[in-house]
Amino acid sequence: MKSAVSPYSKYLHDYDDKPPIFLIVGAVLGIISGLVGIISVIQEWIHGLIT
């Protein structure tokens, strides 16, 4: 039983040293949503200049 777990123990140990995955995903989603908001504002501003 121990031999089956030992290949994964390295990954579990690495996981303890790193921040949780959901925090990274949340930060990335926040950055993407912020960029999308900025792009939409710029597009509206350009559309306002053209018309």
C-alpha cells in the first residue's frame, strides 16, 4: 500500500509549499475580467470618437 502512495507523496509535498490552486485560478479570472472590462471601455471610447 505504501508503494502505491509513494509516487504521489512528492506531489503532495510540493502542493503544501505552493498556494492553493483555487487562489491562482481566482486571481487569473480576476485579471482576465479586468482586461475585458478595460478593452470594452476602450472600444466604447473609440466608437464615441468615430461617431
